[in-house]
Amino acid sequence: MLGKSTAAAFLGLPLAVLMVGFAALLSHDQVNTTLPWLLLFFLVWIATMTAAFLFKTGLRAWLWMGGMTIAGYAALHFLKASGLIRIAA
């Protein structure tokens, strides 16, 4: 239980930021859709922390959530570096 709790506490926030960030960046109208996504951030954060307790062991929670976080931020970096995603001004 301690492993799942620490995975939820330490990996829930960056994973939620990643999911909301991807949703906001991939929307066609970033100016009008970013604020609603940011308002839903707290619910996404709670959902990611709750999802940590669905794993059988704490090690699995750390590995899956950590792997998804690393892969997601690597994909975000690749998409921004290649120019496929741009932030609307």
C-alpha cells in the first residue's frame, strides 16, 4: 500500500499535467479550449492518483506510471522539437 501511495503522490501530478497539456495542445482552437481543460485538471489529477491503486503491487504502479510519464514527456518533446505541435499565441 505504501508503494501505491507514493506512486500516486509523486507520479500523479506530472502524469495529469501531461494528459491535460496534450489535450490542450492537440485541440484545434487552443485559445478557446485551454481554459476548460485547465479547469478539468483537478479531476484528471484525482483520477490519475486513484488509478495508482488499481495496480496489484506498488512496484507495478511505479513502473507503469513512471514509464507512461517518461514516454509521454519524451513524445511531447519530440512533437514540439519537430514542429508538429505549436503553442498558440
